[in-house]
Amino acid sequence: MKKIFTLTLCLCALGASATIWRLNNNLAVDADFRTFAEAQEAAEAGDTIFIEGNGLSNHYGNIITITKKLVIIGPGYFLNENDSVSANQLPARVGSISIEASAAGTEIYGMYIQVIASYSHLNIKASNVIVARNYCVADNNNNFILLAANVQNVTITQNFVFQIQTASDGIIASNLLIANNFVGNRISLNSNSNGVIVNNLLRLGLSNVHNSQIKNNIVYESDGNGNMLSQNNSNNYIAYNLVKYGSITGVVGPGNVANVDMSEVFLGYPTQGTYSQDGSWQLKPDGPAIGAGENGIDCGMFGGSAPYKLSGIAPVPIVYKAVIPTSGSTTGGLPVILKIKSMN
């Protein structure tokens, strides 16, 4: 008789000196650590901590504070809505994450950041950080990815987030890459900040964005003024964007299209239907966003060289199904069948 079961196994190409740790606060699960504080204290700079999903009501607490360079990998989100993404359909949930200045070079993937009925943020206070494939939307729509200190070379990509913004007008956030995100509200920066904002899907557009390249984005509702950039914006190059209403302001390049019928753009808009929460934003094969971006790429979060990945699965190979006999033989050994796919 054979047992058939599924599992998720993440393999990461790490340096020889890096260590991979397992964190799970469910006492019934065999793991290296129960709390993030314990895991971080034991880890060396450059180590990886897999934070596993579980069904506990407290999950991983109100805040995780990262003080050294780490790779943090969670299981993702919407795991019960998309096929073949994970055997364990429970997210690794935490109220907030703060990446301190001493944690420069940190990478965070696949975390579920949410506190019910309260503000909750992923605070970035370090440079050379990658924040990718995370969920950051509260029940009251007040979850932000927040640039909370002077930083540079920060990559924010493939996230499902309510808003991306600088914490104050005095923050200097330079050489940002904000790409392939779903943004349920807007991107709001300041006059000290700059970067490349490409292939995002935004509900209300952008505000207070300066000195940046803005290309291949889709704005599927209105910011109230009918403009993609609503206020206090300057010195931006804006090209190949699609917006639902009004006009596009700024230093306008080629390929911008206003007054787009968004029901012709997405598979699950305005009615989600049977699609997942993120899958509903996939593009219709013959819609106006196909090939409408720079150099003929698709606009929106599923376009470009690093498209959005359903459920925020980390960019590592996963074993998502295994068939393992309960016994073997001296002649035939123990035949095992594994199904593996890349999530790059």
C-alpha cells in the first residue's frame, strides 16, 4: 500500500557558510526555533530563516524586528485559492516587520503582514533590501510598505500591498525599484526620492512622485482628479501606461493611453468570479494591455521580465507532491516519485 501526500520543500542556492533554519511556533511541529527572536539570535549574517505557516491564532506576534542581514522566506498567501502552489495552505502571519539599518542586504519573501483593525507596516530602514512577494493589506486597508529612513537601492517587487510610501517629507529614498506589485491604493513618495516604477497595477495611481521613470503601469480606477499623478509631482518620465479615467500629467512620453475600459483588460474585473484574489488581475489574452508596454511587453503586474507570481511563492524550487511507499525491498529499494517546479 502507498501513502500519497504533499509537501513543500524550499531549496535555496546559498553560500557554503550560510545556514538554513526552520521557525515554527506550533509545538507539535519539529523545528529549530519557536520565536523569531530566538532564530535571529542564533543566525549568522546571511543565513536563511524559513518561517512556516500554521493555524495558531497568535501566529508570529505583533512585530518582527530584523537587526542583521537575513533571508526570510514565508510560504506565501492566497494558498487555498491558487492551484499547485503549496501543500500547506496556511500563511506565516505577523503584525508588522521592521528592517533596521543594521540589516542592510536583507531579503524578505512570502510573508503575510496583517493586524486586524489597526495600522500595520513593513518598515524599511536599511539599504540594499529586497522586499518581494509579500501580502500587506489590513482589514481596514491601512497596511503600508513604508520607506522609514534614508535608504538606497531598495527593491519592492511582486507584492500584494495596500500602499507604498515614504514615511515623511524628509526621507531620502534613492534608486528605488518598485515593480510588478498590486497596489490597492497608491504609491506616494516625496521630492527627495527617485527610482523606477514599472509594471505595477494600482487602484488610484501615484502622488508626490518625483525624478522617476514611470512605465508600463495600469491604473484601474481614479484618484479623484482623473490624473495618474494627482499632486506635487515633477521631473518624471511617463510612458506606456494605461489609465481608466482622465489624463496623464508630467513629462509625457509615448504609449500612454487614457480612458481605458478596464473590463476589457482583466480576466476577473469588475467581477472576480471564480478567479483567486490575485489571479483575477491576469490580463485577457486579446485585451488592450497585451503588448502595450515599452518594447512590446505587457502592461501591468504580470508583464515584463519579472512578472508577479500568484500567491507570493518565494523564488526557490518547491517539491509540491510526493508519492512514497510505506516499505521497500533489498532488490528494488524505496521508489519515490517527486513533483518539483521552479517558482523563479
